Amino acid sequence: MASYKTQPQPRRPYSSSPPSPKIQLNLSRANSDFYAAPTFEENKRKSSSLLPSPTTLEVKPLPEDPFGARFHESVRNGSNPASPIITTGKPTVALTMASPVQPEPSRQSLTLSRTDAEGDVFMDGRDAAFDQSHQPFKVNPLNIPARPASRGNNLTELEQRGLVALKQKLSSDKLSASRESSPVPSSISSEDSTRALINRIDELNAITGSLKMNLNDTVQDQQTLKTDHDRLLKAYEDVRRQNQELQAKMIKRERDYEVMSKNYLDHVRLIRATDDDHSTIIDRLTQLKASIEHLVRKAQGGRSVNLNRVAAIDHFKSTGLLADFPIDEDKLEPFHLNLFMESVIMSTLVSNFFGKPLCCIFDYNKGFQEIYDWMHKRNDKLAIRWRQQLCVMLTQDPETKIRQEAAVTATASSLTDLISRVYTGSNEGTKIKEMCSKSFDLAVAMTGLESVIAPVSTPLGVPFDEDTMAPSLKSNPTGKIALVIFPAFKDSEETFTIRPKVWCY
């Protein structure tokens, strides 16, 4: 048995009126179809009255001790033969005898028990154990028959009410969930709800259709992009193939260009036997002049102790050097003889190396000079190029080294014999040979230039010019040239000049 208790109700004020008579009330509904076809409307559930109206009151006397020990015993046993019978046509409510005595407010309670279709008894109201003999308007729930099921359904009244409440709960939850973000209020009617739902479905269908159209457009765009991609890929392959072909052609043309460039440079570039230019030629000539001065100074010894005056004068007289000299033989001093010796050495080098038209080892110097002069008058560039080509051929000829060694050795031997006779006791053969070898190389380098550098003779008896001449030891700066010690060197274009070393009297 399930028991439900309500909150304590305020007790009615104490009254001294006589107790109510023991009567039986029979309340019957005017509409006999109420229980046969019940309706569950919201307004009826919210009604505060226990019994619907209008009703008819039918009073019958109650048996003695209606709520005594026998009543509770029958309730415990599940039967109550003494309780009044309530029919469905005219429902009857059993009331206890009215009593003027009211229970204490704190102990007041009402107990209402009713049996549903399954036999469960629900207790509601005040506590019956407090005072059973003074409980007014006590209803015997066991005598209230269960309400028959509605038409077309086998459920009882309680099940019907519970089902209706459940349906309303589910409908309200679904409606609130579907319209959570909808501007339509929740209190609209079912027709409006249906219409709104249909509109919402239409909107969703429209959105779905739009999405389908967008999907179709996207698929079409994807197919278009795939077509374009294939076309571009094919174009890329064509371009890559063309690029490879062009690169192969470019590599081939680069090789051809390198060959043409080499041929062109070989044709137009200057042909030189050596890498010397004007600056290196000047340095090498300066070194040669210093080497001759150092060789004579070392060969004569301190204070010219090695000088053989008689041998020197005999040699100079035999060569004609003293014929135009302004000083007599007996008045010649050692420095005069030393200057004469420097001039003899340089004259030997010029006659053997520097004075040749092409080279001292070239057997056709005389014929070469005649042909070169003829060509130079008609085409100087071709003549120069021909001369340079011959110089290169001489340097690259395997026999050049052998013939060069022979020419250097012969010149060095003649100079060594002369120096040994003039300067007794000197031994400068090695330095003389080294000097002759350098002179040979320098002569080839000067001949192989575009403009040949050659020694130029300086006439005797002309006044000294400090701008174009270099004075020697104890030379008179205001006198005339009496001896040329080191000749001048110039090219044909007069862009290169080495001043001569002279002695003036």
C-alpha cells in the first residue's frame, strides 16, 4: 500500500455547535456519461474542487462505529462489508459523523485511501492513527469503484491520464527543442505549429535543393579544372621537350662559338715570341748596362791594379777607337781605358745579338730584311705579322737551343779573351757567358714586338744634351761627345727610348 501525506492544514476554529448527525451523502453527477467518456482537458485538471458540479446529494444513515476497529480491520483484510456502496450512476461519498470537537492544530491530519484497478491503496490526508473517532468527512476509498476505460481503449483512467500527461510532455519537449531558435512563441496552437513546421520543412527542402545545385556546380567546376589540368600538363610536357631541344642546340652552338672565338683570337691577337712589353724591355736593358759596368769595375781591381795599359791601347788603336779621340795616348788615364772597355763589350753584344735583322741564328737575315722592307711599304700590318710569326717559329724550333748555345759561347769566349788580356789576372768567364745569354733572349724579345726595338747609333762630336743623353764618369756637361759607351735604343714608332751613355770632352 502506497501512502501519500499532505502538509498539515489549518484547523477549523473551535465551535460549540452540536455534533453533526450520522448521515450518508450520495452525490451524483448530472451528466451520467462523465465516467463513461472522460475528457482530460487542462482547465478541468486545474480545478480546485474535489467533485465536479452539478451534483445531487443523497443522504443515508451510516452504520454504527463506521471508523472503528472493524473498519480498520476490514481495510487491513482488503474488504469492508459495512461501508456504503457507491454506484457509477450516482456516486456516493461516505462521510463520518460530524463532531464539534476539533483536534489540536499540530496533530490535525486527514487520511484518504483509495484502491486503484490493481488493488493498490493510496492514503491521503491527515493521520488516522491520531484520532479515529473525531475525523470529520472521512472518505472510504475502498468503496469507490474504478472508473471504466474510455471507449476504444482497454486502459484505466489512471493509465489514460498518465498517457495523456506523457504525450503532452513529449509534445512540449519536441516543440521546445524544434523551436529553440525560432521566433515563433511556444504557446501557439497545434495548427500554427504544423504550419510553421511545414514552412520549416519547405525551407529545409529549399536549402537542400540549393546545396544540391551548389554541389553539382562544384562537381562541374572540378571536372573543368581536371580538364584544364590535363591540358596544362600536356602543354608543360611539350614545353619541357622543347626546352631540352633548345638546351641541346645551345650547348652545340656554345661549342661552335668557342671554336670560332679561339680561331678569331688566334687570328687577330698579337703574335709575340715572349711576354715582354716596353716596361720589361726597359728594365732588362738597364740591368744589362749595370752588368757591364760591374763586370769592368770588378775586372780592373782596386785602383785599376789589373789594368794592362799597353794591351788596352794596342787593342783600341787596332779597332780605330782612338783615331778621333781628343786625348793623346800618353795622357790617357785608367778611367778612360775602363770606359773604352765598356764601350767595346757593348759594341760586341750589339754586333752579335742586337744588330741582326731577325735573329743571330737565322740564316736568312739578309733576305729577310729585303722582303720585310718590300712588304712593309705595301702592307705594314701583314709585314709585322709575318715578322712576329717567324720569331715565334724560331723560339719553338727544337734546333734553336743548340744554335743559341753555340752563338752565346762564341761571343762569351771572344769577350773573355779580350778582358783577360786587358785586365791581367781576372776570371769573369761565367758572368760574361751569363750576360751574353741574357743579351740573346733580350734581342729576340725586342724583335718579336709589334714595333721592333733596336740600337741607334749616336754621332760623335755633337754637343751634349742632358734631355736625350746620360753622362758617364768625369764627363764634361758642356762639351762634345767623344765616346759612346752604351748606345740608345728606340722603336720605329718612337714610343720607346733609352738614352745613350756618353763621355764628353
